[in-house]
Amino acid sequence: MNRCILSLQIKTDFLSRLFGKFTRVEFFDDSLILKSKSGKERCISYSDLEGFLVFKKKLWGGKISINAGEVFYLNFLQSTPDKSQVIALNKLIAQHIENKVEHSFREYKTKAVDEFLRDSNIADIDDALQSVLNPYKKSKRNWAQYISLKTLEQLDVIEDAYPVKKNVVAIRKEFEKRSLSNRQSFYDNIESNPLTDEQRLAVIRDNDRNLVLAAAGTGKTSVMVAKALDLVDRNIAKPEEILVLAYNNAAAAELRERMLLRGKAVGIAENNMPQIQTFHALGRGIMQTCNKSVRISHFMEDPIKFEMWLSEWFIKKMKTDRKFLSEFIDLQYQPVNPFDFKTKKEYDDYVRDNEYRTLQGERVKGYQELLIANWLFMNGIAYQYEAPYVTKRRIEIGFDYKPDFHFTGTDIYLEHFGIDREGNTRPDIDSEKYNQEIESKRALHKEQETTLLETFHYQFCENNLLESLEEAVVNAGFSISPKSENDIFETLKNSGVLIEGIKRYMKCLQAIRVEELNEKSIRVRLQQHGIEKSKQYSIVLAELLHAYKDELRKQGAIDFDDMIIKASACVQSGEFKPQWSHILVDEFQDISAARMNLLNQVIEKGNKPALTAVGDDWQSIYRFSGGKLELTTQFEKRVGSCSITKLQKTFRYNNSIADTAGRFVMKNPEQYVKNVVTHTQVSEQQVFIYDDRVGDSNNLELKTKQIVAQIRANDPTGSIAILARYRYLLNDAKQALSFSKQNENIKYWTFHGSKGLEADYCILIGFNQGKKGFPNQNEEEAVVEALLPSLDSFKHSEERRLMYVALTRAKNQSHLIADPMAPSEFITELLAPEFDLHIESDYFAEQHRKIYKCAHCSDGYYQLRKGKFGDFYSCTSGSVCRSKPRMCETCGAPSIDGKHSSKCNNPNCETEMKLCGKCARPMKLRSARYGQFWGCSGYAIKADQCTHTEKVDRPKAA
């Protein structure tokens, strides 16, 4: 029963009536009551007091101060309690204050000493500590009279720890130190080899958000297994409260197997294993719990059926919508203005890496030529692209004249000139020289009595190119006879343009689904990436998206994206209530926006689960599947404050491979810095580069076979893997090795498929330039690129990471094979002294490469070809460069044509051949009645005779 211990009356004199608010204070077992003049009472529990009662005697009567957050002063007491009463009251209050201190101390100990200090707990702990620390600091002497030694010791600990927000690093380090000691046996035995210090810290750290960055071969799977089992072993979480998310079914199976095996090693029963699922399995489970249909569309089970449905949709639309056929052709390529390129290299790279293929099948050099060619074809006007002129002539040094278009069966030609109305050209082109060449072409046509039609770049800029073309063609006497829609459709189908276009739209649809885009966000994405005709694209794509969703509804089915999207909706609506306390995500660097949204919903609607994301930003290579790297590189910004642990000790490869791969991938500054340390140390470089030559010709497959034999000679039992960016290269290599005994124990991996795998020796192939090279420079799919997750701005950033993945598959040695005359950007970069590669070929020497460097384009090299009129060189840049040098008759090197002679590019040879100044055929020294002269070797060619002659320069008399 709550009894009154002491009642104190306030004086009723003038001063008390004037200044006093209360008339009486009464003390009970657990509280005190203040009674006011109006008769109202205020009850204050001792547990709400922040300090002890202080009694003082004054001339005008007794005084008492009561601190309950707000300090109450009661003056003019008729009497004051004796010392024993004061002590008794404060001892009673001390019990409550000690309870408060104990509670605050426990709050700190539980959340910052006994477990890892989480960011979300810091403010609450500081509030709890501050609530007892502030009043204690104000009257330490008074507190020391009444509270126990144990409580004073707790206050000393609290005083040292406060404010926690400023001591976070020290508090966490102390926890980690204790845990490393206390859990040493577990960490020594949880894997077949003891965990590294970094792995142990990754297991111990249990913040609200944790990011574990694991360099290749540093044991991220060990961390996933150890962390999940550690939570169970320490009774921090029940197995059903732990959710482990793997990237795919294979990874999930591997984790389950490893967890069962290692759990057994530390005495954790099979029925105590945490849940391991893929994101799709998680989504399906959530939907099932919410009684949603999870029937999978047959499109997912058989991708060919999906492609067939998509093809049928496009074909039906083309046949029922007259405008759509033209729109499909119109949207096949992105318009490009050549004047936007600032340098020749920019333009050369673009033309090389973007294939403009006409309806008739030719590859043209630019978008404007494509428009012209397709207009001619669709309007029934037969033409040839860059056919030889009626006579062999040179207007540009080094190139036989070939007008852009020749109208079949006529002497009419068309040139499309790249000038504006003032005669200006692209920035990298000599404007004066270009205009002189235009005049020379006009003069040649006049001389040869052929007709030259002309169109201009400025007409494209003024949106009247095709109108101007039609006018020129009609005025030249051609009849326009548009092809039927059926003829055009058949041409699209037979040329492969239709299927290529449909595949591109398929990729667009997949990107839209994984990024959860609608018509508005589609258009915004396209506009942000500078896509021309973004409105038309967004309308077509939105219509396709709507048709696809309708088809799924008709099937009564969902696709894999729906598993994620609809599961997110179930969690967001509250239909599904997550119960997990800990979530571990593997391969986080490849997580998509849709998966991240599901994860966020599970965290937001759950019971404050801790998230541990394990991945490696250096190995983010699945953007085409929706991987959103910025969720890793901007983890704290996107996910919240976190603890970051880096796994930097690898047991897979040696320091040579680590240094080469690490230096290469870290050229991109938009990634986390890691200092990889290797268990295996070597003194010599173990990354080798070879040319692809066998004898006098390029033979990648045979060279690969030779390197396999070389490895086998040194290590007969070592495992070998051959890696390439594209599977067709692997198929060719496999075929070359198929009948060889050396083919045993050889694996064939694509660069993407090699992730997570390893071999003693790796042979990397396919380092060519262009859209089928490495780095892949296929820039044709600009619309798909715009719809995919954003990419860090560093050039070839994802391809660079893919190269890192490929290089780090080898345990002992990595062997690269490349064509020194057509090296990719990566090979050129790796040849730099800073990488110090073992260069196993003289063909990579700078002096040698200079001989074969193309004189007319930025990146090409001359490569020897076989022709029906003999051997010749052509540029490896392909259609971007028309250069085809002669072969030096003396040394066999390329011989570069000038205006009057062709000179060998080999500085040790420099053989020079005189050329005809009119047609560039070799000149021959002939004799006549009046002496010797130079005559063109084309004199004997009846079909295109050249009678050009030149005088022989006589040496001047001394």
C-alpha cells in the first residue's frame, strides 16, 4: 500500500501567498504530491526524478528543490525534515535513480558492447545515457552520498562512452577485438581453412547496412556461409529469421551445399540451416503466401516461343498498319550528323563501330547515304554503291575514284557531298581541299561525258534531303516506281533487317521490364540519352509493352520480372509481413532496380532487419540483365549509412596477376579502391601476350593450340581454360583442338560465364577492334543502351571489368593472344611499360607496328590479303577506311601511294615506284626516237587505256 511518509506545510504569511505556488508537499513510498493553492495536485513518480531532494534552512523558512526534468522550488516551509528523514527519502529515491542508471547502462551494454553498434541505435543510446549523465554531472557529490558503488562504476562507464556518436569507431573496434578473441575457434573451423582477418570482420560487423567488397578469389562465399551460421551459433537469430539471397539457382545450390557441410563441421544441425533462395524464388514464395497465381509463362520456359510471339506481333502490325512498315525502317538506325564529330578519330571510330546496312544489303559509311540508298531502292531505281567509275582516275591521293552511287545501266552517277551552304566540312577535314576535289569530280564527269547528280549535307540539316534527291532523279529522266509493301516486307525479311530489328526490340522490352519503365519514363530515358525520334520510339515501345502484358494476362501467367514486381506490391500493400531479422545478399554488384525495390520493401515493412550486401564492384558485368552498379558504388547514398569491409587477400592467383588486373581495372576512378594481397608470391611477370601469327599468316586457332602444347610441356596435369568474349571463338578453338590429346582437361568459358571459376592456366582470345572485338564497341543499339541501367561514365567501364574477371580466373599464368596489326584498345593499353607484360612477339614492337600503321585512319593497321590480281594490303578498320596499299616488291611491306610515286613504309627499305599522275598505275621507262620517257602501264589496257606520259628528269650539268 502506498503510504504517506512525510507531509510538509507551506507558511501562510504574506510572502508565501505572494510568491508561493504550492501549499503542501507529501512524500509517499513511490512518489510525491505537490498541492497547489487552487486545490489541484501534481503527482511526480520517484522514477521521473533526475536527482535527489535538497533541503535548506533560510531566514524565511525551509526550502526544498525537486528535480523532475523541470526543477520545482518550494520556499517558506513551516518546518524542515531532520537529517534522518532526508536520508531516508533520498535512499528511497536512489533506488529509482539506480534503476534508471541500470536501464541506461543496459541499453548501452546490450546495443554497443554485447553486440555490434548499429547506426540506428546510436541516437537512442545517447538519449538514454544523457538522461542520467546530465543530472549526475550537476551534483556528483550529492549522488555519491546515496547511490551504490556499482551504480557509480556504471556512471563512469557511461561518462567515458558518451557521446556514443563521437566514439563509434573506438566502440566498434573494441567489440571486434573481443569477438575475434571469443569466437576464434568458430572462425578457425567454420571453413576448411581458417578465415582471414578481413573475412572475420565481415562476419562480425552487424550494422543496419553492411557492404562487403570482395575482390576476385578472396572468399566471399566463405563469408556468406560463416556469417549466416555465426548468427545461428550465437543465438542472435533463429534460422527462419535469416534470409540468404543468391544470384541464381546454381549459386543457391552451391551455398546450400557449402552451408550444410560447414554447419556440420561446427555442430549445427541440418534443420537449423538458414533459408537460401534466389530473388525469383523469394518473389514466388511471397506471391504464394498472398494467394497470387504463380503460373509461369511458356515464354520463360522456351525463349524461342517468346521470340516467335514478338515476330508475329511485328509482322501482323506491319501488315495491318501501312505506316508502321515505313516507321520500322525509319527507326532502324539513329540519325547522326557528321559535323558533330570534333576529331577524325571520333568519326573513324563511329563509322567502324556502327554498321549502316541498306535494304539492298550494302554497308554504307553514314546515315545520310543510308537514307539515299533506301529511298532509291523503295522507289524502284536500280543503283550500285561505290562502283568503279568508267575510267580509272584518282582525285584523292591514294584512292581510285568511286562515286557514291551509280545508276545501273546508265552513265549517271550521284555524289553526296558533306558540306554546308558555305562550303564548310567536318572539323577534321581540310575544307579548301575538299571543295577542290568536288570541282575536280565535276570536271572529270564533264570530260568523260557522264552525268553527275549532287546532294548535300545541308539538305539533310534542312530536312529536305529526300525531296531534293527526288527532284534530281526525276529531272535526270528516271521514273519513280515505288515497290509494293509486300516486296519491301520480303526484302526486310530476306536481308535479315527484320529479324535484327525484332531482336533489338526484344532487348528493349527486357530492359523496360527489369527497370519497371512506363511510356513516360521510356520517353524521358530516350530524351536524356539524346535519342532522335524519342517520341516515335516511346510510342512503339509502350504499345509493345502493353501487348506483352495483355499476352501474359491471356495466358493467365507471369514472367520472371512479375515475380519480383508483384511480390514487391504484396509487401508494400501489407499483404505480406516480412519476419526476417537478417538478410544476406550475394553478388550485390549485379542487383537490378526491381530486385532492389523488393529488398527495400522487405526491409521497410519488416522488423528492422540488418542487410549485408556481398559483392565486388570490380566484377559488375551484367548490366544487360539489369545490373545497377551504382547501388554498390553509391551504396551509402542509395541504401543508407553502413559499415564497409573489404576482402583483399586472395588465395587464387599470384601477385603478378593481381597487380596487372588491379592496375588495369582501377583506371576507372568511379570504383572502390582495393589493395589486393596475394597468398602466392612470384618474382616474375605471369601475364603473357602473343601475336596470332603462325608462319606468314594469322591463325588464332593454331596459335592457341601451340600455347596449350607449351603449357602441357611444362605442367602435364595442370588445368587449362580458354576464354573469349564470344562463344563462336571458343567453338573454333575447340574444333582446332578436338582431335588432339592435349584437349583433355581443357575448359571453354565465355568471359561472362567464367565468373566464379578458376583454372591453373588461362588463355584469353578475341582481342580485336570493333563491334565483335574486345572491348565490344557495338554502338548500334543506342536505344537499348538508353533503357538499360545507367553506366558509369568511364569509357568501356563494364568491358574493363569483364577483362578483370577474365584475367583473374588463372591461378598460375594468364596468356593473351592478339593480332598486333589489329589490336584492341585494351591490348594497346596493356602493352604500355607500366603493365610490364611478358611480350612474346617482336610484332608488337613499336618500330614494327609503325611500318604497318594505316596512314589514312586513326586506329587501323595494314594487313596482307590475297586477291585475284595478287597480294595486297587493306586496313583492319574495315569499311571506315578505303586504303589498300601496294606490296613493296623489295621487302613485302606496305607501299604508300603519293601523287606521283609509291614509297615503301619500311624505313630500312624505302623502295620507291613512280606512278601515273592521272590513273596511279605504275609508270614504265620507255624509249623513243628522241630518248627515254615515262609511260603509263595502262597504255596496253584496251578497255580503259591510259596514254599519259611524263618526261624523264635529266640530272643538271655540274
